[in-house]
Amino acid sequence: MSARKPHRWPICIATGKRRYGERKDAKQALWFARAQRATAEVHGGSCDNAVTREYRCTFCGGFHLTSQERRYPTAA
């Protein structure tokens, strides 16, 4: 029985960022990054993973993660 190979997300040619095909995949990665930061904080460490939101890429049509604030805040 062979070991299962981990999934590798494709890279966007225009931005060089990891490309998530669906918003739900990007949201899951964002949740995981937040969990990593929380775990590091509880244990007195630090985490360099500073992503805060996902967005749709105009070049590849996929979704990427970023640590930048929204350029045009939406009314909530």
C-alpha cells in the first residue's frame, strides 16, 4: 500500500501566490492560519502566518490569501 501524496495547490502565474479553486478552500486555509496563530500565542510563541482574508484574483479567477486590509471597505 502506498502512502497518500499531500495535495499541492497550483501557483498563480501573475501573483506567485497559492491558488485556491474555490472560496471554501481559501476560507479553510484562512481558518487554519488563525488556529496556528492562536496555538502559538497560547504556548508563548509567535507565528509568521499573518493572513487575514481571502480575495478573488482577477488574473487567474481563483482565490488567494492576503494580510492586507481591504482597499474598499464594504458597509457592514
